[in-house]
Amino acid sequence: MRVTGELNAPYCEYGRGSYFVSHQEELGDITWWRQKPVWIMVFLGFSAGVPLLLIFSSLSLWLREAGVSRAEVTYFSWAALGFSFKFVWAPLVDKLPLPILSAAMGRRRSWLLLAQLGVIAAICMMALTDPRQQLQMMAVAAVLLGFSAATQDVVIDAFRIESADAKLQALLSSTYIAGYRIGMIAAGAGALYLAQFFGSTSDVYHYDAWRNTYLCMAAVMGLGVLTTLIIAEPVSASSPYTYPAQDYLRFFFGFAFSIAAFVAVLFLLPASPDWFTGMEQYLLRFLYGALSLTLAVAAGLLVFRALTGLGFVNATLVSESYTQPISEFIKRYGSLAVWVLLLIGFYRVSDIVLGVIANVFYQDMGYSKDEIASVTKIFGVLMTIVGSFLGGFLTLKLGVMRVLMLGAILVSLTNLMFMWLAGGEPDIVALTLVIAADNLSGGVAVAAFVAWLSSLTNISFTATQYAMFSSIMTLFPKLLGGYSGTVVESVGYSSFFLLASAIGLPVIALIWYLNRRLETSA
């Protein structure tokens, strides 16, 4: 099962000696199942795992059944770019008090409740929109879902770290992942089973079936809301609000004005020119899209910088929220910082690019929603969990960088297996074999990557730095993956899978290079 937005990964002290320590040494006489934070993280992990597949896997099948083209379906993967930009508003979540809610519930719980209510509202908005008649409204709802879900992830990451001391962090991370996977099964396999049960198939589309399915998913999110309402606010070491309320309000409006400038530039720029066909057209659209995004980001930054320079936004607050976390990372790694960021940004490109089109591929091959749900969602998730445990064990024995290399190689090789699958008739056994190999290798790669990514984070800037790293990890692959439907329509599935495998080769070279540089500088 391909999950394009995955790795809203929990923070733990990988690489600093705390994760890969025996449970006896790490926890002493603590009985893990008696620890309240452990069970809290299971339910919060579930709440975080539900929204993701409602943007990707389940939505892609809904859109295809509604007659939406492959190219437009994969463009919808951009709706989850909120996960890639969540580091931008992570400081807002850390710094900005919410009127009434923060006083009544505390900093973390108030933001968590607001994010969860936003997730439920966005899912309901999607449910009440028929993509055959209101495709643009569906896109708006999907973007809102991505934004709300990403905000929820930021809060949960911070809540987990603050809710228990260091010796429980590894255990909390594991239970969070378990809950997250269960949520993914509910939104992936559960949604497909429900849509099939309510009567929508690839041959006969019924909007009512998908509407009822997404309303059920909105109801499932009630478990996360209930958890937020009954848990206690974690005890922080110091007061989070060190500036006057007016400064926080201006900070918020400065952020809002910057987003408005970003969106305005994207809307004002003309559509990409149609000068070529085939792969040339795909490359042109990608380059033009990258240029448009760069100009929009530059406009947003200029607006925020101008507001700061004019004194509308408190410059010290901006420094603490954005500048200091970034400067600390650059100072710590020096000239290697660029290479580290490149590896963060490109490590999962091969995996994510293929994942955007995966569900559409299964449907085009002739597999039913029940088969896709059972094999790719339930069995696939179980194989990913096995791969994650295997990756953790191998990281303990071989070291993080070696398993990073192994994971990158395995992901590129298993992508080639999809070429074999595309060349034959629908075969549930063949699909199961490919999914087993694909998800095992993906689990190994993600486990090593989480370990390495978390070790880069300074505990003084946990929320912002980790959000920044995990955002960079998905940004370029998601931008590229949005064009996967266009590529498939131009060159076919087999050539696309070969290309998806080939783009993983530079990552392997980058790991080899960076490993040598890190060893030399150690």
C-alpha cells in the first residue's frame, strides 16, 4: 500500500541512545500498559491516521468512479501539501493563544480540538460534494482537510513530547504509530468496504454511496474529539506566552496576509503553455509549476518581511519562531546542512511518486474495491508494520545510515515489480506478492528514515524543526507526484514504473556521499 503523505512521524530520541535500548533498561519497573499516556497516544494516533487516506487512496477511487481523468485525480494529491508546509504555521500553534479555548482547555488541547473539528467539517464538506458537478468545490474541501489534518499532526507531536518524560518517549512513539496504522486501515480499507456496501462500483457510480461513506468517516473522527475532551493538558516547563496578546494577533495577521499574497500570485499567473506533447509536455508543466510556486512563495515572504520591517509584526517573535530554529540547524551542520536537506527532500521521492497513482492503477487493472481494500490496505499495512519492526532491528544492528541505504535500494527495486504486475492479467496472488515486497521494503526505509530524521532535531526547537524536516521530506515528491497521472496517460504504466524506480538512483548516491562526509566530520 502506497501512502503518499505518510511520515507524520512521531519524535523520539533516535540516534541519541534512548530508542534502541532494551525495554528493561529503558523503562525499569514501569508496566507499560498502566501508563495513561500510552493509551492516549493510541487514540490520538488513530485520529491522525484517518484523514490522510481520505485525501489520497479513497478519494482517488471515488474520483475515478465519478469519471474524473487520471491527470486530474493525481492533481488532487496537491491538496495535501499542507503536510509539506506545516512548518510555516507550527510556530503559530506553539505561540498563538486561542480566544476562550486556550483559557478553558490549555494550549495543546485547545489547538487539538480546533484542528479535529476542522477535519470533521472538511470531511463533511467533501461528503456533500458530488465531484461530477462540483469538482472545484471538492478540491477546496480536500485542501481544507489537508490543512486541518496537518495542524492536528503538529499539535499531537508536541503533546506527545510534553506528556511524559524521556524514558517513555520511545514507547509513546510506538503506540502512536500503532494507532496511526489502525486509523489508516479505517479510512483506507473501511471506506472502500463501505462504498462497495452502499452500492458504488467502477461500473455503476453512485454519489450517495460515497457521501454516506465520508459521513461515516466524519463520525469516526468523533473518537479523537472525545479523547481530546477527556485527557489532561500536559504540564509545560515554562509559560508558553511571553509576549503581549497584541503581538500574537499581529503575528497571526502577518501570516494571513502572506498566505493571501501566495494564493493571489498563483491565481494571477497564466496556465502553463501547451507547447509540446508527451513527456516534453509533462516536464514543461512541472518546471512551470515549480517556477509558479517559487514566485508565490517569494511573494508571501516579501509581504511578511515588509510587515516585519514596518514594525507591524514583532521581529523578536519572528526570530524565535522561525529564524533561530533554522539558524541552529545550519550552525550545527555547517557545510553539510545543504546535503542533509537534499537527502531529507529526496529520500522518499521514488516511493511517494508511485504512491499517488497506485490506487488508480489497481482499479484500471480490474481489481475490485474489496480486493484493493483487503490486499493493499489491510494486508499492506500489516506488512508495513512488519517492515518497520525489521527496520528498527536492522538499525540497531547495522546503524542508521546503512539501513537508509538498504531501504532506498529496496524501494527502487520493488517499484520494478509493478512493471511485472502491469504486464499481466489481474491476479490476486501476484498483487499480494507485490504488495508484500513493496510494503516490507517501505517499512524498512521509513523506520530508518524516522530514526535519522528525529536525530537531527534539537529538543529546544522540537515542534518547529521536526515539522520543517518532515515537511521538506514530502514537498518535492508530492509536487512531482501530482503529474503522475499525466505521465501515465502519455507513456503508459510500465514506462512510468521504470521512471519511478530510476529516480531513486540519485538518492542512493546521495546517501553514500553524505555517509562518508558525516564519518569524516565526526
